[in-house]
Amino acid sequence: MVEFRFIEYGTDFGTREMGRKLREKLLLLIHGGEKVVLDFTGVNVVSNSFADECIAKLLMEMSLDELKQHTTFRGLNPMAERSVLVALQRRYKVLKEGRL
């Protein structure tokens, strides 16, 4: 397993631009073959926009089952967890309906 520590990039994540940058880094790790621990320990804020861009858009690269197989989460506070779950649910629904 390899860890991706979000705290190394800040404590508050709100922009799509930062989400895109970190998603690109995550994809490199995921394609490396090891399971990636998405460690949010110490992170205060994860906006819906950031969660969509960074995490949920991974579903455009792989299926939900593949995402579950290659990643796991650690250290999400309740509000950040909610943002990530909502973003994943929305993105999954959009992709399932055939819209991007």
C-alpha cells in the first residue's frame, strides 16, 4: 500500500483546480499497481467541487469496483466524508445515465 497524504498539500480544499492537480497525482499512484490510501488526516475542509474534481472524476477513468479495489480512505472528518460521498454518488449517477 502507498499513502497519499492530503495534508501535504493543505488543510482546506475548495477549488476544482486543486482537485484536478491532485487527481492527476492520484492517477499516477493508482496506475502504479498498489492500493492507494487516501489519507485526509488533519484536513479540515473538502468542498463538493474539490471532491468531485479530485475523487469522483476518477470514475471517468475506472469503474466504481476498480476504484474500490485500488483505493481506500482514512481520516475523513464527518463533513469531508459527506462531501466525498455526495460527489461520488452524483458522478456515478451522471456516468450511469451516459452524461459527462
